[in-house]
Amino acid sequence: MSTPPLSVQRLIASLGIDAKGAWHRLSGGQTNQLWLLVEAGLVVKLFRPGAESPLFPNLPRQEALMLGHLAPMDLAPELMHVADCAEGVVLVYRHVVGTPWQQDPARAATLLRRLHQTPPPEGLRPLAGGSDQVLAQAAPLLHGLPHAQRAALLALRPETPVAASTQTCLLHGDPVPGNLLMRDAGDMLIDWQCPAQGDPVEDMALFLSPAMQLIYRGSPLTQAEETAFLSAYDDTAITERVQQMAPWHHWRMALYCAWRAAKGSAAYAAAFELERDALIRARAPAGS
């Protein structure tokens, strides 16, 4: 719908916001509904109950926490209000003019490195990474797949375990191209509904994912772009862990794409092919 439900409009009016101007539906979010209240320069975000997935929680209070924590550092938009209505939780925050990331991998890496070096607030979910975590996340995804596809993906499951990370940092939790906002005044991240604290490679794997790049940018990263991204992040130990975890991360994302496709998403059906191919390459012996 081009305007929010009446309960959302009434809530906005009760907050003392002049909502008589034009509403513009924003198309960026795939989980929740967003509108730009043009004259007020505010974004109104309605969280859809039940929109979470096994990989991506949908936590409005956590997003409010992160906007309050990061806006003073210019890493996230400024939160104005958080309130409940009949349709769900609503966040209102300042509209920030920018462009979703499309090119220049070094710029994306610099933004994520800056985020990962920022002290996290208390109360974030842990995301320590490693193969045990992937297996736990995979269980509900596998359960939602047709038997033949489940068997095929289980046959591709990596065999070499990887320990959880000993490094802990602030994670966005969903740093796909659409959530990295490029601006002359300083790049920032949006859509903070699933933040975490843990292994920085978790964020990096989502950005590097061929499936997520296809969904949000229209094409996967080239090898040169992947190399540029890792080089700009400039941490040899993290680059090694990205490569070590690559089979597990590609397997997890292939499962997620298959799970979304089984629920009727044609876009994720196409993305699945890319992620499965990346998984097969990552599983291949070195030099083959």
C-alpha cells in the first residue's frame, strides 16, 4: 500500500508528527514495511509480526537500541520514536539521503571494519561463528525443504569442522548491499533489526555471498571485487578465517535460498544456483 494502515497513521499523529504531507512507500526492505513522510523528513518502519527467519531475527527493540547507540557516531540514522500499534511495532527515524552500495568493494570493507571496531552495547545476541553454529542454524532450514532437495544438500555439507571465533565485535547481522548506505557525508548502515555480537566473519560472509549480491545488487561479486574487499578490510587473520569458513557459509546460504524458494520466492530460487555453485567450488581440493 502507498500509505500506512490507519492504525500507523493515528500513531504518528499521536506522536505530534504532522502527517498531512505526502507518504512515499520505500521499496528497500524485504522483511518490514517502510514509508517516507516526505515533508517531515522521517522514515516510518512497521515491523511485521512473524517475519523473522532462522538466519535473520526481526527485533524492533534491538534496532531502536542500535540507532540510539550508533547515530551519535554517524553509523546509523537518528531514532525519533519507537511505539506499538495494532499492526505491530513502529520505529520513526530521520531520513538519510544516500545510495545503496553498488560498487567500490574497498569502501564497503572500510565501513564494516569501522563498525567492527566500535564497542557494542549490552544485550545483543551472541554469534560466535564456527561450524557448530552453522549446523544449529541449518536444522530448521533443512526441515523446511522437500526430501530430495534436503538429501542433495546434506550430501554437500562440509566435512571439516571449524571452531567458534575467540574474537568478539559488534555485528550488523545483515550487511547486504541494500543495507550499506553510501553518502558524501559519511557512509552508514541501515535496517538494524538483527544485530549481534561475535565473529566479524559472519558479517563479511553475508556481504560476500553470491546470493545476497544477486538479490540486492543484481550480480555476484567478481573475483577481483572479492579480493579488493578483503584487501581493504586489511586483517590477514580475518581473511584466512573467511576462506576457512567459506564452505560452511556457502552451504548455510544455499540452504537459506532453498528454504526461501520452497516458500515461493523465484528470486531466491535463482540465487540458490549461484550459492550452490560457490559451495561446490569452495569444497573442491586446492589446486583442482
